[in-house]
Amino acid sequence: MVLQHPAPPATAAPPTPSPLTRRDVLRTTLRSPVTLRFVVTRVLAGIVAVWGAVSIVFLMIMATGNPAQVMASEEATQEEIDRIARLYGFDRPIFVQYLLFLRNLVTGEFPNSLYTDEPAFSVVLARVPATLLLSVTGVALGSVVGLLVGYWCATSRFRLARVVPMKLLMVLQSTPSFLLGLLLILFFAVTWKLLPTSGMGSWKNLVMPAVTLAAYVAPAVARLFRSTIREMEVEEHVATATAKGLRPRTVRRRHIAVNALGPVIALIGMQVGGILGGAVITEQVFAWPGVGQLLVNAVNTRDFPVALAGVILICVGFVVASLVVDLVVAIINPRSRA
Amino acid sequence: MEPLLQISGLEIDIPTRRGTVHAVRGLDLDIARGEIVGLVGESGSGKSMTAMAVVGLLPPAARITAGTISLGGRSIIDARHQDLQQVRRHDVGVVFQAPMKALNPRMMVGTQLREALLRAERPNLRAAMVRSLELLDAVGINRPMERLRQYPHELSGGLAQRVVIALALARHPRLLIADEPTTALDVSVQAQILDLLDHLRSTLDLAVLLVSHDLDVIRDRADRVNVINLGRIVERGPTLDVIDRPQHEYTQSLVAAMPSLARRRDLALVGLHRPSGAAAADGAGAGGTGDAPVADLDDGRPVDTPVDQDLVPIAEAIDVHKAFALPGGRLPWRPAHRRTAVEGVSVSIRPGESLGIVGESGSGKTTLARMLVGLAEPDSGEIRFDGRPVTALDREARTTWRRDVQFVFQDSTSALDPRRTVADSIGEPMLAAGVPATERHRRVVELLGEVGLAEHFGERRPRQLSGGQRQRVGIARALALDPRLIVADEPVSALDVSVQATVLNLLNRLRRRRNVAYAIISHDLGVISYLCTTVVVMYQGKVVDAGPVEQVLTEPSHDYTRMLLAAVPGARGRVAVPEVI
Amino acid sequence: MSAGSSLKLALAAEGGSPEAARPGRTRARRPWGAMIAGAVFLIIVLGTVLAPLIAPYEPNQQNLRDMLEPPSGTHWFGTDVLGYDIFTRVLHGGGPPLLVGVSAVLVAMIIGVIAGIAAGSRGGWLDNLLGRIADIQMSIPGLILALLVLVLFGTNLQNVIIVIAIESWPLHFRVVRSHVQSVSQHTYVEASRLAGMGWRRTMIRHIAPSALPLLAVTGTVNFAGAVLTEASLSYLGMGVQPPTADWGVMISDGQTQLGAAWWISVFPGSALLALLLSTQVIGDYLADRFSVASD
């Protein structure tokens, strides 16, 4: 038998005599996730961060004592070095040098690569798509796996199912990217010959690098998601949601899991730096032709213009990624939108 | 009349590492439609546990070991069926204690309301919205359209509690469980929310279980009352009978311990001891054993010698202003908002005086207190000590000021370093003043005795103490350097009624014995009228009313004071409380 | 965001236990995992320190007749292309990572703690400035910063230590700063001020004791990170230079021979993994334990 629900009280007359327009409905259901102030603040902070990073790079070049020599190739004659020094103003006062450095960055007038003689920034930019493909796939894969495992371990009713995946992830978390990469190559490429060892081409080439990168992301995500879910479970608004009569599964998903996403996304944001570092290593292990591999080669061959351009571009990428993460966090956590 | 909710023989156990806690032991209770039934008790009495058992929201560790709960004649929960069957949740709405925490911070009010509706009532967004607006209107929320798109943190406490009530009503419940629904709210808002519950009860023919620690709230609102202690109902009956003529000794002592406007101020409060081993350690000397309530009797009455107005005030605030910066406007470089906390307030405390500073949250009373002791500096105006501005004090005079004016904090948990022993905390001011160790030890023992704690308490850490004991330690620390003025910020608001009584008694006794002046900050007019000789009423950063306690509380000169007095529970037959949303 | 959750995030981002801030969890069982991890850690440290005494061969002793030998009784872990004994080099190869780990963490901690206390207790412009510097510095990914510094100033162990220390001070800074701030919110700190205690004495009495456990946690987390960075740099050819024995270099050396001689990479890799894993388990245990005590 199902209890009869009493009819809505007759006394409560509909409060709005005018019918609701479509606009009313939309206006009350949708609301801009971020305020203008929030976006402006974050973009400004991002610009400051890029400026700071560039300045640090400048300071380090200066700290070597002879910036013109750094920018020239090792076999460069004194005349060539002097030419570079004049071109970039390294013979001027340091403040002027700094302004010239910033101007050259903005206009893209950076020294050419010492080897290919192409503009350094275009050399680096040509590698960006490969790195983007790898990092986006890796982070997406790692986040999805991490979230699923975290959710599973937080809510499973079986002790073993809660504990074992976490322990496995802990081992994974401690495994350096290059070691994991080598093991993958040893088994999947060398022993079983399922996947190609290196390079870029078909989707098969992407599998091992993406998994390696994902293995860096997934453990932290899973562990944080699990512990946040378990903290959220005891919050009072969850009791309200249960008392409202929602099904336990709905409560778990809409009121616990989604709320627990905020810290996890913030974590991914804080890890962007580590992820980019991991990408550098991963690209090296699998000879993936991205910015990271270029950077390592440039560093090893002392091709400074390219190395500097790469570093600066990675910093910009880092700042942009952090900005995106901030915006996503704001969507999930209205209180952080101030 | 057939009761709607019937609880019989309910027993709830919570297994812990140190053995099983019997939270509820054989409890019977029933409620009929259209009736408000009060469940009153102190913290740990099992009142919330009982309420949550009805809606299947017990903490995971708790088990129902015996008894049944039935709704509309059908058993819904017993020892074999721990959880409420889903369909029954539609018949019960729940109102929680802290409205801000009870709403999901991530979702707009409209979304949360929509979720709560029955499926049949939300075939599409528009229908859901119509129904949501209806609900918000029913709980007296103005501008409901705007509220739908607001997030919980954008609402005031009172509004948030109305939203929670709207959620509870969404599925046409027949029973409403209100667990301390107004404890987190200001007095005036409390009255409005209670009025709303009353109104809903009569218009919707709801049965309401009103759980509270506050006898006055229950006295005003409940038709019948159940007094719960240690998991058992010790007394029940029509409200006025029980509270005005209590039969059971627990109820008697509970009633006697309430500082209340209804009671004359010169009645000494009677502290009571809870008749359980662990909880009984709260009183003086931690002696109370057995079931009999041991009266922590005051041997005298608060003295009311008129304060000599010619004396130089110990502390004085003259036309002080204080504002705080808040995050600013639409763009980051726009100047920040400033919220005025205190606006042109002047107060003074003379030797022998006990000044009450009363007001609701946001009235600026705590900021004023912090300025008086030097924890905050006024933006303009000045604080004086012994007639001299504190900014002009030389090093030596500053030390005297620090020594003579002491502070007692509201939250005794936060006021004591968890890593340090009680003796260490009490001795800290003496250590700073350079008192030698042996002398310090002697004084600490003395102070412990003075606040009614045995000497061995000195070795304990704060977490081994109860709330009342911690507050005593805080008071002992304030007394360590023989101050002439003690400023106390809500000294008893975090404590249970019975413990509250012992601390209030202690404060009164100390004032008489040591001739120390007080500035007591409180939202509770009962506390003020018990402890203070003069009072200032603060509202939105300004003093709106001031004078001797009797005068202000009996013939208030300002509308706000009248409203405050009318809103205090226990003052039934009052003037209508103006709606302020 | 509350202080607790930012600490949790900072630790989680650095690979520490995200459960750190979870209050009220009591553990009654013996921490077997942490004890085993401690033993493993100790064995690695002892093996490295005593390597000259216990290693069967010289680390740089070429033996071209025995090159690419698989593991056997004479060469437990096999030999590499130049006939180096892998077991010997695994023992010696722990030196650089451990040295870098310990020194970099010490330097980073000193910078981070001083800056954190200053920012947390003074607030205002100093807090803003230090926080900004930490933010900007974090916007250069650690490994990238290291590559840049090493290529500009030369690849030697000292530079590796400095660059890792610079890269990781913000971890300690943030944790200490938010700890000082959250403790300062407790009114017992105000009470201490009202009691007439000076700023420094309040710090020593009330704030420092509760910060030490946190530093044990950040130190452990930082140590694991430093070892990993050192190994990564060596793997990329930017850290320790051959022929000095080092795990990262050995793993890189073996990569080309992976099909023919897996042992060249796998044994030093396992040693590195054992060190990192045991450090992490110890760090998690410390975080778990002290969060209970500090609440």
C-alpha cells in the first residue's frame, strides 16, 4: 500500500498572478558561473605570472655574465658575438636590455635557432600540436581513470575492492615516468610486439606515452577524490538531500561526488607544472616529437634561442592551463567566484 | 485521536572503542496531527538521536536495538529495518539546526527546490518553477523569483532557514521534525521562524516535533512537552504544567538553572549536576555523584551597590568607529566595500560596575569588546584606561593596562592551547609578567580552587575537560594577575543550561569577592539581566539604548529594545514581532 | 578555501597523502606498512653508505671480456656494455640521489620555513609579496626550470641541489604559512598576546610545536620529489655525468639495450622505485598520524 499524499494546501494561492514567461524560466535556471571581476582578476594574475617567469629567465641569462655569448653558437667569432650583443642591446644599460628583451618577446624577434637558422619561436610552435595531443589525452585519461577509481574506492561495500586499487595506485604514484615508460616498452613493444616503440603516427604510437602520462595524473586524483568524497558524506547538506527523499544513488552522485570535484580539479591545476615536466620525460622516452623533446635536444646541443623560446612557451601554456582550471573550479564552487 | 507518529520503546546504541554508549534507552513518544510536541534536553541527552531515527538519518555507527517507530499506524522502523523505506520520506520533512550547512553550497536555491519536488509535480522546468515559487511564498520569502537563482552563501541565516523549511514542505509531509531550528539564529529571527512553524502547523495541519535545549522556546510553542535526560523521557505532559510545575527533580533543576527575564535577577541560580558518572564532573570540585541534583548554591545574592559616578572609569570608549574591508565591486581595482562594525559608540566601565553589552549578530558588540582590551584598534575615537588614552600610555602604563584589563573568550576550546596543560595556560600571564616558578605554581593552585576545580586538573590538557571546565580555566587565566576589569565575550553561550548556571554563579561570586568590574557581551538578555548592573543595547554598530538594567529591560526607550524584548522566548503575550527579512 | 584544505592540496600536488587533513581517524593497529617501508629505506641508505665496503667490484672497473653478461653467481645483477658490474653500480648509484635529496630538502626547508613564518604572522604586503614570488616561481614547471638553470650554469651536483631547493621551497612556505595563519586564528594565541607574551615567545610556545609534525610530512614529500627530479635530470643527461654511478644514468644507458639486456635498466630502476615507494609510505604514515594529533 502506498500512503496517500494530501493535496497541496488550498490556502496557498499561486503567488504569481502573471504567467511565467520563457525568459523568466531561463533567467532563474541559468546563471553566469563567473563574475567579470573574477575573470579580470585571474587574467591579470596570469599576465603577472607570465611576466614574472619571463623576468626570471632574463635574470638568469644575465647572471651567466655574458648573455651575448649564450645566445651565439659555441664556434661563434667575437665579431658575431658583438653583432648579437648590439642587436639585442646587450651593450646597453641593464634596464634598457630588459625592456628590449620584453619587446623582442612580444614582437617575436628572437634569435634564430643556431642549427636550423629558423626563427626560434616558429621552431617551437611547430612542435606544439604534438605536445598538446599527448598532454590532453594523457590528462583526460588519467583524470577519468582517477575519478572512477576514487569513486569506486570511496563507495564500494567490499573492503578489498576499496583497499587494493588504492595500494596499486600508490605504487604507480611512486614510479618515475621514465621507468614506467621503459617497462611498457619492454613488455608491449619488445616482448609482445603489440605497439611501436617510439615516434608519432597512428593511434598506436599514442597509447604508451598517453598511458605513461595518465599514470602520473591518476593516482593523486583518485586518492584525493576518494578522501574528499568521504569527508563530504558527513556534511549536513547531504542529510538534507537524503531527507528530501532523493534516492541514495542520486545523493551520492549529485550532492557528494560533484561537490567533491572542486578540490580534485584544483589539484589538477596545481599539477599542471608536474604534468608538463612529465610530458618532457615521456616525450624523451618515446621519442615523441613535441616541445619537451625539442627542449631537451636544444639543451643538450646548447641551442639557447630555441631552449629559451621553449621555456617561455611552456610557462605561457602553464599559466593558460591554470587559468582554465580556475574557471572550472569556479563553476563547481560558487563561493570561490569572488 | 490516533497519533500520527508513535515511537515506542526505542533504544539506540552507539558502539565505540571504549564500549557501547546507550544513547536512547526505551523512549516512548507520540504526536498527533496539528500538534507541536516539544522534546527538550541538554546536549548528549539523546534528543537529536531520537529525531534523526525517525527519518533514518542516524550516524552510520548507531544501531536501533529495540523498539518501533510507526507513522500513520504503520510501523516504518524497528530493530530489523534500520532505514526508512523510501516512500515514507515523503511523509516527513526535516528542518536542521544550521541552515547554512543544510543547503548544498554548489547549487542554486531553485535547483535544490526542484530536486525536492515530487516527480509528478515537475513535468517540466516551468511547472517546477511555479511550484517552487509557491513553496517560497508559503514560507514567507519575499522576491521569490530572485531567490531561486541565488546560492546559499548569498542568503542570510533566517532566509536560509526558510528555504530549508520550504524544502521540507516540498513533498507535502504530514510530520515536520525540527531539530533545534533556531539555535543558530538571532533572537528576532528566531521568533519569526517559530511563528512560521506555528503558522504552517495550523494551516497545513502538520504534526511538528520541536527538538530544543531551550525551555523558553518550548514553553512558548509546544502544546505538549517531553523532557529527556540520558536517553529517557523523565517527564511529559502539557507544556505549561511541566515547565511551571515540574514534578521530576531533573526538570526542576533544569527550570531553575535557566537565567531568564521572567525570573527576578536577585534569585541565585541553582546549578545542577547531571546524574551520570562522566558528565557529572562539571561542577565545583567535581564531586556530584548519584542521581540527586546537587545544588551549587550561591551563598548570597549579586550585590547592587550603586556605582559611584564620580569614579574615573577603568576603561572607556569614546566615540569609537571601526570598519572592515570586504572584497570590492565588479572590477578588481574598484575600492573595496567597507562594512561598518562600530559607529560612534561611547561606553564606560567604572569600578564596581558590571556593564552588559547586548545585541544580535553583526551589531558590533564583539568588535567593541576587542577594542576595549586592545585586540583591535579603533579607526577613530579613542579607548581610555584610567582616564588616559591607551595610545598615549608609556611602556609601564601599558603593562598595567594589560594586567588590569583581562578578556574571557567565547569559545573555550579555541582559547586554550591543546598542547599545554591547564596549569601552563593559567600561568601564562604570570610567566609573561616574570613571576617566579614556585610562586606561579602556588597561585595556579589557588586560582583553580577559586574557580572550583580540584588541584589535579592542573595536569590535564584541555581535551580532557568538559566545556564548562574549560571556560572555568579561561576565567582563572583572566584572574591570574588580579585584574580590575574582566571583559567577557559571550562567556556562556557555548554551554549547556546546567553548566551555564554554574559558570554564571561563579562569575557573580567572583565579582562580589574580588570587587572586579565586568563588561559582559551577550545576545542573551537573561544572562545580561542576571550578571549586569547597567546595560547598553547595540544595533547596527550604534548604541540605541542604555541605562540601569531594570530600567532598560522594563521600560525600554527604543523601538529596537522593545522588539528584542518581545522576541525573547518566554515572553508570550507580547507585541507582534515586526517582520524583517 | 580553508587552511586545512589548502594544506591537503599542497601535499597532494606534491605526491603526499591527500588523506592528510582527514581528522579523527584513529589507528589502533600496528603500522606494519610503515615499519616495512622504514626497513627498506634503511637498507637502501646503508647499502649506499657502505657501498665501498660491501660492493664486490669497483664501480668504474671496466671488464670488456664480461660485457653484457646476464645475472649470474659472479655478477648478481649482470654487467653492462662496458662490462661494469651492475650490482656494484646499483650500490654506488644511490649516492647522488640521496645526497641531492637530503641537501636540497634542508635548503628548501630553511628558506620555506623562514618565509612562511614571516608571511603567516606579519601578513600584509610581505605576505602578498612572498606569495606572489612563490606563485610566479611555481609558474615555471620544476623540471623545465632545472633544465634551464643547468644548461646556463653547468651540470654539476651542486647546481642540481640548488635548483631543486629553489624549486621546492614554496611547498614548505605554503604549508608553514597556512599553519601559522590557522593557529593564529585560535584565540589562545590572542590570549597569549593579552597575557603580555611577546611575538617571539608566542611563536615558540604556541605555534612552533604544532608545526614540527607538518614539517616532517613536507620534508618526506619533498625528499621523494627531489630524488625523482635528480633521477629524471640524470636520465635526460643533465644531472650526474658518466662514468659516475647513478641510477638515472644507468636506466638511460640501458634503454637502447632493453631487448637484449633488460637487467641494465631494471635493477637500478627497482632500487629507485624501492626508495621512492618506501619514502611515500613513510610520508603517508606520518601525515596520517600527525593529522590526528594536531586536531
